[in-house]
Amino acid sequence: MNVKSLAFAGAVVGAAALGLSVMAPVASADPAAGDYRVLAGVGSDTTQDVLNGLGDSVDGGTLIASYDATPAGNIKTRANGCTIARPNGSSQGVTALNNDIDTSAGCLDFARSSRGVVTAGDDLTWIPFASDKLTMAVRADSPLNDADGLDVSTAQLKAIYECTQTSLNGSPVTPLLPQSGSGTRSFFLAQIGNPTLGTCVGTMQEHDGRALTSTAHIAPYSVAKYVSQTGGLVEDVHGDTVLGTIDGGEYSRTVYNVVETDRLGEAGIADTFVGAGSKVCADTFTIELYGFGTVTNCGSTALTGEN
């Protein structure tokens, strides 16, 4: 990890360690079997951990049920019926919410999303609640690092993912991308100019550093996830990875909870997600503990779309 990323992540890890000394047990993954809460959500891997933390802290752990992006299989979100395939990633989460609305199933209330709107419309509302940084990960023993760590330009990344640039810092480079449907994947590709992906690009579960098995591997990685993993908040799957920078910094992005627009006036949805004084927006301790930043437009309902 180079100096800039080290300073950023180190500061947040320090805050997380301090927070862990005064908070209840670290947030678990899915609610326990038989624990059916008021609001059920699925989707983004990036924000699953902070939503688990919010699920445990808000209203004594009775309000928000957030189901992880993995492992594959089914989840059950209500006491009666509502056994559905687990959505893996932002797009699958948003699709599952749309399907739930279209069929009036009543199994889901929100979707976690680390990307914004893809298709314009007004059926769904993307409610911002935090910010994240996205940068590049490589193995600690990778020759892709120089003396100060890894710093790669946006132009280099576009060429690397088009497979027209096959080396970096004089060493072979093999790019990896998160799984299809990942919000991180779509956000990252947009940031580097929507390259036409070459055949050299591999696929991995996002933010799982164990997938970087070669010193040539490079992959986008959420700083907040890395902080949570290395700070002892969640299962540590960062493996042997370290973080670098892009153009000397990181890509900043807003992360969202997506709800049906027609339900914005419902007390449960409004009190939990809508407005700066909502229960999620008010819990800045948990948001920052998991490595995310606060946003001035937390709880805004201005952004709508179809998916």
C-alpha cells in the first residue's frame, strides 16, 4: 500500500479499533434463522457489512434485515413464504427488488447498491447514505509495486483492461474484475472509460483478496471493505493484498439504499432511510466505523430510475 492509501486506511482502521472497544459484538451476516425483521434488503457486496452493522445498531436490531451477497443459495426473508435466490451484487439486488414489486410478493423492502441509476425512470429511488473510495489491489509481493507502492493512471487501467497493455512497472499484469452484476464492476469500468474488455481479463468475487493468486494480478477494491476486513470488523478475506492509488488518489463514489418510490411515504421506509434525520443517516458512528464516509445529501430522494 503506498503512502496515501496507507494514511487513509490507517486512520479509519484506528477509528474502527477504537469503536470496537465500545460497541457490541461485531455485526454478523444474515439474520439468524427465524429472525424476521421489519425491512428486508439484498444486493451489494460493498455495503453488506455496514448494513449488517446498521441492522444490529438501529432499533436494537429489530428493524433492518440485510442479507449478504454470498454464498450462493436461497434466503428466507419472511416467516411465511419468501424463499428466494440470494442476489449477488447491486444489479441483482435491484432486479430482485423490481421483481418483488412486479409480483407483489412483499418479500423485499430495499436493495443495497454501490452504483447509481442505469436506466432512467421513476419506479425506484436511490437514497444515498455514505461514500466509499475505490482503488486498485495487488499482492504485497507483487513486482507491480514500486518503492512507494502501486500508483496506476486511469489511462493505464483502460489499456490494461483492453489487454493492449500487458505489463506495468516492467512486470506482467493480469487484470481481474468483479462478478457480473456487481456495482463495483460497473462503476469502475465507467471510471476508466468503459473499455472493450480483452480476453486477458479474469473474474473474481468482488473485494475478496484471496482471488489474487498471482503476483501479476490487479483488481479494483473498496477501501471501506479493506478497512473492515483488516480492522477485525468482518471476516478477513483480504488475503495477501495491499492497496495502491489511481492517479495519486482513489475514485470516490456514493453508495445507496434503493426503495420503491411509491413507498417513500410509508413510516417504516421514511423513518429508516429518508432525510438527514433518518435512522440510517443519524447513525454516523456505524457508517464511519465500517470505513465509509458521511455524505451531505444523506437521505435525499432526488435520484430515481428503473434499474
